[in-house]
Amino acid sequence: ARAALLAAQALVVKPKDVVGEAFWVTGEPICPGDIGRIAAEFMGYPFFWVAPPIVKFAQAACWIWHQIRRCCGCQLPGIPPSQFYDMVNYELTFDNSKAARVLGFKVKVPLQESIVRIMNVYVHTSGASRGPGLALRVLAASSIGLVLSVLVLVKLL
């Protein structure tokens, strides 16, 4: 939001430098998996890294399922779900130098602190409770569901 305000102010002060320009405003690079880990730690939930071979196996199973659905003419999402497995390990950030130079933008709140602030708002507005109770049941149910899905898929092949 602060970057949008800086851009609006710059439109008034120096419009030729801002009109029609795009500005990336991001913080330090972080993997999406790390965002999940930070959020889980804040909520008091266990967070388990999954071994890369298991992730690759799940990704391959997901890709095969997507191809079967494609061949059968089923409706498909815009991004094949198997690509999300790769995204978990991408560490992305954009170059903020243009926003810093033209708008005077600089990161004020570190990313880890931002995630904790967002999770704090979530807890207070949703009434969610911190702690592993429900999360462990959901994790166990989803793990069992994943194992059963893979077993069914292997049996079908």
C-alpha cells in the first residue's frame, strides 16, 4: 500500500517519470515453502519437510492424473497442478531498484515479521485457535488421503 501511495505522490510531482511505468515492490527472496513454515510455527502447528524423492513421486502422479483428465476431455485448471510442486522451492524476488530510484521505496518491514503480522490478524479476525489440535487431525486425514490416492493410481496403472 505504501508503494501505491508513493506512486500516486510521484504522479503529481514528476508525472513523466511515472505515467505508464510498472514498479515491482518485493522484499527479500523467500521460498513459498518457507512462508508455510513461518505461518505454521506462528500457529503452533507442526511443519514437516517432505523428502524430495517423495515430492517428485507425488508430482509425477499428479502430472499423470492431469494427462489422463486431458485425454478424457475433462475440464482442466489453467496451470497443471503438478507445476505447483516446483513452485514450492522457487526463491523469487524482483528488482526493486527502479521503485527505489523513482519512488523512493524501500522495504520497512522484514518478510518474516510481515507473515507473523498477517497471521496475527488472521487469528484475531477468524477466531482461529493457535495450537496443533485441529491441524494434526487435518494433516493426518490429508496424509491418509494422499497415500490412498497414490495407491489407487498405482493400482490403476
